[in-house]
Amino acid sequence: MLLSIQYPAWLKPEIIPGLPMRWYGLMYIFAFATAYIIYRRQIKERNFPMTEDDLSSLFTWGILGLLLGARFFYTIVYDTSHYYLRNPWLIFWPFQNGRFTGLQGMSYHGGAIFGAVAVFLWSKAKRFSFRETADMFCAAIPLGFTFGRIGNFINAELYGRVTTSPLGMIFPNAGSLPRHPSQLYEALFEGIVLWSIIWFFRNRKPFKGFLVGLYFLGYGFFRFIIEYFREPDAEIGFPFLNFTTGQILCFLMMLGGIIWLIIASRLPGREVIRIYDKEHKPQADKEETAAERNKRRKLRKKLR
């Protein structure tokens, strides 16, 4: 028999057997709480003029966008049976066969896209710079993301490919062969390592928006590599050459990160403000400031 580790028999998806409380859902709460605490710390250390109400509102928008995007993207990309397309009212229905199961099936990439759109809309509505707001998000998200992958491990899902490595683990419902615990690889590299890199650059970034590009590049790179250890989705397999769906999306993510870095490095108002003073307010992106100047010019013309 191959040298391997047995999956802990005491780990169960339910926190208390028989009750509709699952570790996966609790991990999401830990993830959001961790990101909130780190974001709040950045506001304080930079004296960033964002109130507690603003922060709560921002996270409400961001979390809602993330959950909607993660669920919708899963039903479109990963549900090859088209069950949810035929029954769209069940997309957010957390019960199956009379049992509470939560929302099983979430897509990271969908959550990232919709979450970014939600933060962009919030920034425009509240007249904050999207680049500043998103940079602080990117310095907070990865550490929280670690908890999500731990939740996958507790669910014994998204396990890796068969391996002869001594790190191989025999997962329940995955046969008798040892597999890479790819959920833990992702928790380490896409979570802790990526967060450490971005956290190091948070006070060293050369321009506003730099951390956004660094996050997309870093996550895309780590996830692309780890996909070689992760078991491809059985229904999808390798849709293009020998690449998984996750690798294709991560390649696009890295490409988007590079394009964003080029654009952000050339945008007006890209200079970084390390610590805000009381008189300095974070301006919204240039479209808004230009609109304000045009309004003042028109008003002066009328007064003349």
C-alpha cells in the first residue's frame, strides 16, 4: 500500500450532527470577519477618511456581489447538467430533498468579478477612489480566503489528483488511492503566502491600483500551478488542450492583472498618499473630478 495519510475520521461537514450548521458556512463568516478586521486596520494606520458606516456599507456591497457572482458563475460554467438553467429559482435555494445543504457550488472567479464590480459601484456612489478602495481590499482578502479552502477540506471536496507523495491523503468518497490535499495547498499559497506578499507591498506600492494588479497576478499564478495537483471537474475535464477550466480562467486573470497594471500606472492621480491628513480627502477617480470642474465652469459662464 502507498505511503499516505488517512483523512481525519472525526472531521464532519456539520458542526453538530443533525443540526443545519456546517463548518463551510462558518468558515465564510471567519473569512469575512478577517478581511473586515484587516481592512479596518489599514484605514486606521493610514488615517484614511472612511467612517465605520462607510466601511460596513462597503463590505455589505462587496459580500453581496461576491456571493451573487460566485453562485451565478458556478451555475453557468460548472453545472454541465444545466439543472439550474432549467430551474433558475433553485439557484439560491439552500435545501435539497428536504434537507438544509446551504449553497453547494461556488465559483471563486465569479465572486472576484462580481465583487470587484460591486466595490466599483460603491466607490462611485460614495465618491471614493476605486483604486484606493480596491487596493485595501486586495491587502485583506487573501488571508480571509484561507478559511474558505479549509472549509473545502472539512467538506472533503475539491481534493487533488492521485499521488505517490507522502503528503497524499485518502479522502472519503474518493476511492482508496491517496490524493493531494490540494485544498490545503491553496489555503497556504493563495491565502497566507499571497497575503504576505501583498501586505509587504501595501506601504511600498508605486502607484494607486498596484495591489489590485498584484493580487490578480499572484492569485492567478498560484492557482494555475496548484491546478496541476487538483482533480479536474469530472463533467468538464480539460476543455482546452491539457488545461483545466480553472487554469484557463487563471490565465485570463493574470492577463487582466498585467493590463490593469499598465493602465493604472498611467492614469492621472496615480501618486500614492501613504498617510492622509485631516485636510486631505480621497478623491473619486478622474471622471468625477472632471465632471465637477465642468459644472463649475458652466456656472461661472452663467454668472457672467
